[in-house]
Amino acid sequence: MGSAKKSTAAARKARIEEMRRAEQARERRNRILTIAASVVVVAGLVVGGIVLVQSQSDDSTAADGKGKGHFVTGSDGVKTWKGTLGRNHVAKTVDYPMEPPVGGDHNQVWMNCNGDVYAKALNNMNAVHSLEHGAVWVTYTDKAKKSDVEALAAKVKKTPYTLMSPDDKQKDPIMLSAWGHQRTVTGANDPNVDKFFEKFVQGAQTPEPGAACTSGLSQ
């Protein structure tokens, strides 16, 4: 009887030791996998950082925004750019094929576009980055009526993912731009203002939906 009890205890002890060894082996494998994964992640970050620095500093390999294309005007009056719009981050000045630009290579820092109204003309390279984030950009010349400018400014201020600024280089007094899309409006009361906002503020055209419109550049 005593011999049987000793045999059972020995077997139990052996099973416990076997389970302990198996657990230790699993822990060692997990540590090895964790270390290996960490090495891969760190290596990826290093390589990614190098590529990012190169893409931002090597102007010789960056497109200049003069991609071939043209606007096609739809029945709703909205012009859609048919052609390639680059999305590289570049440090140099980009010469866009339209004014205001509706896309293309741009600066790595966006203009704040959380209902921001600017009193001075913007750097196009920063504003294009805002369009990439899904913003609608309202621009106007000195030919726009003061009442229209004030009313549009009030609308922009209460609309996230929008921004507004003067642009005396554009063809028409008041224009609305989104990534790949643009239209002229007659004034603040033009019903096409609301239609454009409804369709393009964080619309389907947005290359980076949900990206920030704050913590960027401001005047």
C-alpha cells in the first residue's frame, strides 16, 4: 500500500516537472519571438526614417507638381482634375498647374484647417496638405464683395475641415477647392457653396480621411 502511494506521488511529481519544463520552454520561445519582433520593428523604423528623410531632402527625385492632366467640368459646375496628383512631401517650391492648386506634391506640414480663416495668402504647399486631409479651401480675390467674404468666413469658422484665405492669383473672385476638385461660386448665398461643403468636406475624394486639421501651421 505504501509502495503504491510512493509510486503515485513519484508519478505526480514527474508530471509536474514535465509541465514545468514545457512551460519554461514556451517562455523561452516567447522571449525569443518577442526579441526577434522587436528587432524587426526597430529595423523597420530605422529604414523608414532614412527613406522619409531622403524623400523630404532629395529634391532631385521629387516630382514638381506639373503632372499631366486637365480639368473636366461636370453638369453640376464642379471641375474635376483628370490626371495624376503627386502626394510626395517635398521641401522645394512646387509649381502647380492650377491656381489655387487642388493637389500634388506638398510640404510635410499642413495649414490648420479646423475652421481657420486667414487674413493673408497662404503657402500653396501647406494648403495642399490640408486638402489631402479632406479640407475644403475657400479663396477669394480683392474683387469679392466684403459682405460675401464676411459671410463665408462665418461659415468656415463653424465648419471643421475647412480653411479660408485671400488669393489674388486666381481667376475668379470666389473659388472653392478640395483634393482633385474645384468650382467658382457667385457669392456666399450661392446654393453651390453648401453643396460643395456637403460633398467634399471629408468627402470620398479625401486621400487621408480623418487626418488632423490641427497642430499644423498657422499665420
